[in-house]
Amino acid sequence: KLECKAGPGPITVTLGSSNAVASVPGSIVIPAGVQSGTFQVTTTPVVSTTKATLSATANGITKTKTLSVIAP
């Protein structure tokens, strides 16, 4: 979620993951007038619970969240 709605034009958000067990697209575009966007996280099987830090950067501001990929 952006701090405020995108504008006057769209904003490109660069995405990243600290661990290959959780991959994300390189970026998403948030249209003007919209405050948030979605993207798909693709995970791979793990033998034990593994954490990945997901990051999103736009206009010099980076936000992160930790994702746990749980073993079956």
C-alpha cells in the first residue's frame, strides 16, 4: 500500500525477495488515483520452515514484510 494515491501519473513499485524460495515479479505499476496493488508470490517446496523478506520500493521509500514458507 502506498502512503497516498498515485498521481498525477502511475507509480512503478520495484519488488524483491531475500530468498529464492519465494519469488516475486520485478515490479508492478500502480495506476494514477489508486493507493495499492497486488502481485503473486511463487514459493518452492522446503524441508523446514524458511523465511524470506519481501520488499517493495517506490519513490525512494522501501517497505518490507517477512514471509514464512512452511514445510509440508
